[in-house]
Amino acid sequence: MTTTPKALGPTATDTQAIASAASTRYRTQNRRQKFMRNASANIAILSVLILAGTIGATIAYPDTFNFYTTGNLSVLAQQIPVIAIMAIGAGLLMIAGEFDLSLAGVYTVCPFLAALAFTQWGWPFLPAIAMSFLTAALIGATIGFVVNRLRVPSFIASLGMMFVLRGIVRGISISSSTGQPGAISLKPPVWFEWLMAGHLWGPFYMQTLWLAVFGVGAWYLLNRHVFGNHVFATGGDPEAAEKNGIRTKQTKLVAFMICSICSAFAGLMQATRINIIDPGQTLTGLELQAIAACVIGGTYLFGGRGSVLGITLGAVLLVTVENILLLIRAPGEFMPVFIGTIIIVSVILNMNVGAAAGRRRY
Amino acid sequence: MNTAIEKAASTRYTQKSWLDRVRAHPAGNVSLIFLGAIAICVVISLAVPDQFRFLSTANVNVLTRAIPTLGITALGMGLLMISGEFDLSIGATFGLSSYVMVLCYSLGYPVLVGVAAALAIAAVIGFINGWITVYYGIPSFITTLGTLFIFRSGARLVSQNKPLMFAPPEWFEFMTVGKFMGIQMQFVWFLVLAGLSWLILNRHTLGNHFFAVGGNPMAANQVGINVPRTKIAAFVWCALMAATAGVLAITRVKTATTDPQVFMELEAIAACVMGGIALTGGRGSVVGIVIGAVMFHLVKDVILLARLPGFYLDLFVGLVIVFGVTLNQVAKKRY
């Protein structure tokens, strides 16, 4: 008696059965629900509203509302990338389930070291820049080590690092003439100045291009590379990820390093544009702004959910709202009110609309 | 019968040494280090009193003036963290409520009315923080990050960025920042409030509820604890403590400004975590908070006394935070 070998894959009837089972199990979602499941759904709607509002205001008051002028747009194009690149790094780390509160420290220390090496220690330019990025990677790796090996929550580890970096900035910024901490200027070669802050066309600057590079790079890493899968898995459910053979500690370490390098790059970009690095930058609350941008952009605070588009739009929104408030000459006091309200409202929206559309509830 | 049970018990449970028992306490490790550090400081300052003026009246005064601001905010933050939430907006609460107190006084109301107004505003802020967090179910990190921005600008709107002089009546100054038998009154207030926090946490139902809600909110709900109300109470307590710290600090410097208090919230959280309070809630002690806050300034003080360059200040504070928490993590794993 001969037995026919068992079919290796699912047969036609199997496939049909599976399909029908699936159709009864999972309600098909309409287009709205599918869109709302996206991590950047709310921020996209909010951005479109702001876009519509600014266009409407420009049509209504073409003389007084100067939002769409080359001058204003180029201000935006130079300001947004700084916070957006930091937010992309912080967001990637947040998706992996960790925080970094030392961003503002890295943002100051790394360009400062580069400037110090180049202008005072007589290093050639490229090694100075390389050294500053290495320092950033080292800072990220240190936080990662403390979090992974010593099991200190990243909130505390990076807070400690923030104090350490503040101390270091204070130490290295003491000028020999006054004995007080002082600002330093990075005097980069012309080609580097162009590379970091050059003017391309109209309101577009090199910073805008860099933001695109970082955005696409992070998108590729998160959505098209195996590392992104690991990041989402690590942030979503570390134990499950670990059981699936993902080295969560290594993933976190790399995420910490990427985050630090992003802030160092943003710091270097800003230092090149305004040509001064002030030790007081550590106290400007940049880390909270970067986290705010991520959260507004739909990144889940405890990891496992988020998108590069959302994070970038979050940063764009923060800077644009500030810009609009300046344009309509609102008192400076109102600016933080808007940021605060947007943060709270967007998270409430993310949660409620998300739950309604079958998204994971907070 | 009894002897058999006792015998069984004595074989089952080995008596832990006192060291193990101390270290099993949430603040055990850090208090041992604290005592060690104090002992070393005292010995060195007795040995070389001229180089290391740790025990000099001036230094003790500096310490007892500096500690209460951080300590009182940390007391509020600590109880809130035990119930599982954060408050990043205490810097704004600190500025706004103390400014309102000075404003009331400068408008001609009695100073106590000003204090009451400050506390009332703080209570409202705490309630708003708690209400948003609990009823929308968003992480308190986000809520208070948002309200930090909102109340900070609220404070600036009230003050129009103008500093306000404060010349309180003498009895009020004595009660808050005066010297009583050689001890700074701020420090007395700090100790009184620490005692009050201890009573709330360890001798009142509310404290039990704080621990339960922070440790496991679901279970707390199951046993009939009103989780939203408990959390809101913790938020209000935290804001009240921030306002108290503000009142004491402003009375000392005699000028109310609403400059943003950068890092106040992070320093308070750091002090609490150093004192063995779990970031995730449900674990902690008042002794730990107090020691955490004192350690924070002790490190700074020793560095200043040892005449090390200023940049070591932040550096060491950072290292001490990470080191303290590492020790706590080790303790949590072992005991």
C-alpha cells in the first residue's frame, strides 16, 4: 500500500478555510480606522489644521500675517531641524522603552569639545569633529551600560549623566583669562560651515537637508531594517523579545548611542550656525522639549509604539506654534501655555481615538 | 507543642543579622552610607578643624538653610512617587504660589492670608494635575510636563516678569526663617513636615492607600481603595509641599520672582530615588527622603569645603545619584 506524501504547504482548501476564519475573526477596518491606527494620525491631522489655519490667515491678512515669506520660512527651516533631529534620536530610544534626560548636556558638551580641540588644542578640524562624535557615542554607551548592567532606571541614569555633563561643561568652559565659565566659538572651515548651515535655495538650508537625511535614515532603520524590529520588540515587551532571541540589552545600548549622536549632531549644527556655544545651554530644558515633541507625535512614553513621521511633525509643530505666536505678537507668556496644552490634549487624543480605532490602549 | 513549633520555626527562619535587617529597609543602604559619610566628615573636621570647617557654625548654618527647600519639595515628591506618579511641575508651583503670597501681602492683606492663598493655589494646581492624570489615564510624566509649561507661563502672566520685594512682619520672619536656639527655623519646619509625612505614610490610612495604589493599582481597586481619590490626594500633597518650600525660600531671600526653577523637579526626584524610593511606586520611606535630600547638599558642601573646583559639584552629584540607585537596586534584588 502506498501512501501519498503529505502536502508540505497549505492546500487550496486550507487556504480558503484560513481566509474565511480570518474574515470572521477580524473585523475588516475601514479606511478611517486604518488611518487612525497609525501612530502619527493625530499629529498629522493637527499639522493639516495648522497648515490650513496659516494659509487662511495669510489670505485674510496678507499684509500683517507674514508666515509665508521667504524670511520667515527660512527661520523655520533653520530652527526646526535642530529640535527635530534631537527628537528623532530621543524618539527612537523612547520606542525602545528608555529615556534620555542628558540630551541637553550632550548637545552642549560635544560641540564644545570639538571647538576646544580645534581652536585651543591645535587639533586638525576633522579629528576634532570625530572626537566629539566619539564622545557622544561614549556618553550614550555609558548610560546604556549603567541601565543594562547596574539595572538603574534610565530616567535616573541619564539624570545622573546630565549632572555629570553639566559639571564637565562647567569645568572645560572656564576661560584662562577670567577664571569664569564662558562661551566659546567654533571657527569651522568654510566647507564645513556650508555643509552644516549652508543656504541651498529659497527658504531651504543644509539643515533642512540634514533633517531629511536623519528622518529617512531613522525611518529606514525603524521600518525596513531588522534593528527597527528589535527596537519595537524591546520597547513593547522586553521579556517576549528576549524569549524570541532578541538581545534587548544590546538593542538598548545601540539606541542610547544613536540618541546621543543625534543630539551631538544637532548641537554641532546649531553651533556652526550661530557660531557660539554657551555653557548655559545645558539649562534650557531641551531634553524635555525633545520628549514633548516625541509624545505629541504619538510616541508611546513606555516604548513599543511610535513613528519617525510623527516625531518630526511633533518637532515641526512645537517650533511652528512658537513662530506663529511671535508673528501675531502674542505676549511671550502664552507660548508655554500652548505647548503644555498641546502635549496634554494630543496624548489624550492619542489614547481615546486610538482606543476607538482598535489601537493599543494606554 | 509550643516547643515543637518554636523548634520548627527556628530551623525554618534563620534570624537575620542586624545589618541584613537594616539593609532590607528601603533606605537601608543609603542610610548606612550617610552615617558613614557623616562620621568621616566629623572625624576629619575634628582632626583638622582649620582646613575642613565642617562643624563650624557657619557651615552648619549654610547646610540647614540650603537643605529645607530641596527637602520639603522632596517630601511631597516622595509621597507622590510612592503612590506611583511624578510631578514635573513643582518648579512652576513653587514660583507661582510664592509670588501670589507676596502679591497678596503687598496688596495690604495680612501675611497669613497670603500664605493661605499660596497653599490654596497649590492645592488647585495639584488637583488639576491629579484630575487630568487619573481621569484621562495619561502618564503623569506627560500631564505634569504639560502643566509645567502652562503654570510657568501663568506665573509669568501674574508677575509680568517683575520681581516683587517682600518685607514680612518680624514675627512671620522669625517663624519661618529666623533662628531659634541656634537652629534655623526652616530646618525645624523641614523636620516637622517630615514628621507629618511620616505620620501620614505610616500611621494613617491614607499612607496605606499610597503604598497600595503605587504597588498595584488593580489590587488596590479590588480591595476597595478609591484609586483616583488617593492619587489626587498625593498630587495635592506634593503641590502643597512645593508651595511651602516656596514660601520659606522667598521669605529668606525677600524677593519674589517667577523665574523658571530649572531642575528643581529633577533634583527632588533624584533625592527621593537616592533615598530608596522606587521610580515605579509602592516602595519608600520618609527617612529615605530626608537622607536623600541631606546627602544631596552634603556632597555639595563637602566639595566646597575641600576647596575642589566648582565643576566637581554637578559631577559628583550625578555620580552619587547613580551610585545610590545602583545600591538600592542591588538591595532590592537581594532582599
